[in-house]
Amino acid sequence: MRQFRHAAGQFLIELPAGRVDAKEATLAAAKREMIEETGYRAKRWTLLNKYFASPGFLGEWMQIYLARDIREGAAAPEPDENIEVFRLPLSEALALIAANKIHDGKTLIGLMLYDSARRSGRL
């Protein structure tokens, strides 16, 4: 998806993501955010990794899930979210990374982890 990020001052290509609500499981949050932001739902979910976003000064950590067997649905973004949803093959996403056109950290990590796991046969 493509979304304008005020802090970055530009549109970024990103994987769906969002905050975990109080007492919400991370997988439940991932499912909720994907539906809200894209409308897509998935039958199978796999945890790819848990990492610290910026451990030098934040204790915040993120989890990246792989959603498989997806189907389309209606998105319900927050009122301030201007999101353009699109799909592209992994090869094109990796080409965008190589061309320095993807700048979002979680997206870079998620795509590279998925590609590595796919190539090694772990998925």
C-alpha cells in the first residue's frame, strides 16, 4: 500500500501495520489492521520475526506476520488515513528495494525475511 506519512513528508510504500490495543494479542492486531487498511483477510498466518524498531532509545518492538491464502474485502481505514492499496509480485517489490524506492523499515525487513524464508524452503 502507499500512504502519505507526515513525519517523512512523502508517500511511502508499506506493508499493513498498526498499533496493538490494550490487552489485544499481536496476531489479532495484525488481522484487524490488515482488514482496516486493505480489506484483505487471510486464512493462514505465520510469525516471521520480532524485532526492536530503534533499541538505542526505544523499548518498542514489532512483530512481522506473513498472511497467506488472502481474499479481498472492504477496507475501513481511519478517517485520517489516505491509503492506496495495490498488489505487486515479490520480484517487483525486491526491485523497488534495490532501486531505493522503499524506505519503510518494517516493510524492508518483512519483504527481505519473506524472500529469505521462501528461498530456503522454510515456508
